[in-house]
Amino acid sequence: MEMQDFISRTAAGLRRMDAKPDILMIIADSFENWEYDLPALCGIPIVKTKVSANYGYADDEYPIVPCFFSLPESQISYQVALFQRGYLEYHR
């Protein structure tokens, strides 16, 4: 995946959400030819982590996770699923 495609998919996922995440967590080593090295994406601060994989909606792998500081836990799964659906369906 190229950087512009990643940014466009992330923006599509964010548009689906009802709540804005406090940070976006990027899974390090998710991209073969480039590294996202800016402090924010779509106006949301970025943190990076190292995990082997992040699976979610439709059992697909996602290189980015929306994170929340104060959203109730009962709503986080729903918001993450909305994000992942928008991210996945960007090209459909």
C-alpha cells in the first residue's frame, strides 16, 4: 500500500465514525516501502507500536487503530468497527 492510499483509507474510516479518536496508533512495519513519520494524520496525533498483526472487521488486517482517552468502553468497539468498515470499503 502506498502512503496516499493509506491516508485516503484512514480518512474514509474517520468519516464513518461518530466520535473523533484522541490518537491514532500505527502498527510499525505495516508498510514495505515507506514509514509514516509525521506527528499527526488527518489532524489526529500519531503514536506507533510494534505488534505482529491487528485483525478486526471482516477478519481483515488493519495497520492503524483509533484510540480514545475518555470514550466509555461500551462504545469503543462500535467506533473502531465503524472506522475499520470505512477503511476497508474505501476502494469498493
